[in-house]
Amino acid sequence: MDQSLPLQRLDTFLRAQFPALSRAAIQRLLAEGRIQVNGRHAKPAHHPRAGESISVRWPEARPALARPEQMPLDILHEDEDLLVLNKPAGLVVHPAAGHPDHTLVNALLHHCAGRLSGIGGVARPGIVHRLDKDTSGCLVVAKNDAAHLSLSEQFSRRQVLKIYQAIVCGRMPRAAGEIIASLARHPAERKRMAVAPAGGRPARTSYRVLEQAADVAWVQLRLHTGRTHQIRVHLKHLGCPVLGDLVYGKRQNLRLKEAAGYVAPRQLLHAAKLALLHPRTRRRMTFEAPLPSDFAGALDHFRIRRDY
């Protein structure tokens, strides 16, 4: 690492380099003396400068707290470094309050039998990025620390192609466009995100309408940044929230229920395509997850042709 933003703290700089790590994890590494600048133990408030050498000594992975569970996995690709799967809607990615078991991590611990990276911490071994519980589609998992670091860097540098599909409420304002709007925690509801005119993190989503029906639209989206709930909040910002998203589009979904007699089984957002460099071979790899049955069923309900 040989450059940083002016006046940026070391912990903030490292958070951007390793997005899979939480701020608390970086603080812990600093406190344990595992991060050095020019060979000396560093403090969180240090401001990196061009030309400095920053080294990180990763701790040995601790045994995961989550217990292995035998669960079905729809695997798109697997080798000694990574695993790409088609995550079903309804599956939580890693254990958290209210979801200690039956998560993707539980399934991975059983399937990989100890062959997962430990950088993500004991709660989420192998997890490089995440999808919301009710979002389906492509998700990549690191099976060793070298792969984890490589994939994290690709996500951080926005080198990973992330294509989503969604069915949204109402009529999209244009056939194609771009949403550039910073995001931050909602000021009153901390579990939600919101567009923040000032002080938020930059976020960019581009979109193309595949088919516009009377009440809904089928949309393809490219995620250029990876903020929490980014697509859902950006589509709400356009006035066309995701069909079935009762967090960011309850009013529009209720109106659609009255007008079209349709209630979505979940938020109809699907990670359709993922393209990245293999961490070992550096070969470009592209993965696609077919539309799940509930998504296809909604297209059929609104008589949207599926020619894409």
C-alpha cells in the first residue's frame, strides 16, 4: 500500500482496503500490534502518507462458533480457492442476533469441512460479501486467506461485475439511467438506510428497463458500489421500490395489491451475474444464476415476456 487520501486515519484507510473486515476487527488487529507502518506498530489515528509501507500480520483462524449443518447448496462453481453459489431467498448469510443457526455459514462449515478463510472472523468464515436474507442469486465464498484478500481487494477496487435483476412497482422514469446518491443510516430507524444529501457514503447504480408493464417494470441493474441496501434504497429514491420490499416500499406494494391483486412472496431482487478474476490464476470468470421460480411467477402474473 503506497498511497492514501489526505488526512485519512489508518483505521479508515484499512477499512477501505479490506471491506470484508469490520471496523472492530481492524481496531483489534491494531491493538494487538499486528499492523505495522514502516516496521513499527501503528496507532489507529496515524495518517498514512505516500511511500509508507503498511504490513498486516493475520492471526490464525479460530474455530468457528457456528456449528456445521448439512443443508442443500446450489453450487455454480467450486475449486480449491473459492466457491460460487446461487443463494436462495430466505437464507441468512451469517449468524447474528435472531439467526444463530440455519445460515449459509452453518452450511458452508459442513460442506467445506474447515476449508474456509478465517479473515472474516469466527462468525463469518469465508464470507467476502453478502446478500440480504430475501435477495437471491450469485454469492462468492473464499476457501483460504489468500483468496479472501484477493477477492476483497477486487470488491474494494470495484473490479467485480455485479448485475442484478428486479421487479419494481410502477413505471420507471426512463428506459435506462444512472442513480448517483450517497447513502447513510436512516436518522430515526437505524436498521434502515436512506439517501443522504450530505455526509453519506457515495453510491452509484445504473439500470436498464427490460420490460415495462402497466403496474410494474422488470429492470436490470449494475451495482458499481456496494453499500448496504443500495439497490433497494436507490429504487425507492426513484419512486419505484422493489416489488415485495415492505421496508422501503410498503405503500406502493399495498397499492399494487389493491390494483393488481398481487402480493409478492419476498422482495423480488436477484443477483443474476457475477464476474471476477480468479484469485490464483487471474483468469476472468463469469457466473450466472437463473431466475428463481417466485421471480418468474411474478413476471408471468404481470404478463411480462421473458426474452432476455
